[in-house]
Amino acid sequence: MNEAQFIEDEKLSGELFSDLVTLSENKKFEISKEPIANRHVDNVIDTLLTYKLENNLIRQYKAKSEIFIYEADFQSSNFTFSRGIKVALTKNELETILKTKVLSDTIQIGNLEQTSVFTLLINKNKVKRIFYEGYVD
């Protein structure tokens, strides 16, 4: 069961992303900032923001006019996402939520273009990690 099982679900992917936006506003997260050169405009400095709390993090790219979440990694069960998705969820519970059979230990939930993908890693029949990768140009 090494190959990832991709589940195209635009609605669920959007709900999970909305959860990340809400979580990034949680005051319990410790925030660090790192300047980075803008790849498209010379002499413009943007900011990488990292939000950490225990074994959980969210990373954002902050340009002059917008903020983009480009990565998140959750390894503790302190946070529950839409539809009850969380670390420590059993494989059977996940199948019920997704309304599909889980055929791999790596489940990817995303949009058709796969520009926004949530990866759930399963070990010993439980979700051990939820990882998000988003596209930022």
C-alpha cells in the first residue's frame, strides 16, 4: 500500500483549506517571520510566516497585497478539521467520512488540478499526520 490514493473532492478540499485559514488566526500559535526576495519584482521583499504549536505548523507566504498558505503539517490530535477529520482518526472512521474505501496508507484529498492537496498518512490503522501542500507562484 505504498502508492497514494487520490480523492478528487473540491468541496472537502475547500473546507479543509478554510480550516487552515481559521487555524492560522489562532493566538496560541507562535509566529516567526523570515524575509524573502520576491521572485517576480526586483527590490521587493516578501515575508514567510511560520505558525507553530507543539507538533503542528502552518506556513504562509505574505506578499505586499496577499497572504497565501502554502504548507501545513499537523501531527497531534489537538485540532479537528471539517467533517471530523483529525490526527488519531481510525481508518474506518475516515472511510465513513470520505464515503469511500481507503486503499492506501497515503490518502490525498484535493482539487482536480492538484494545486491544493491534503495528505493523510495512516499508520497502524490510524491517521498519524495531516499535511497540506498548496501552489504558490
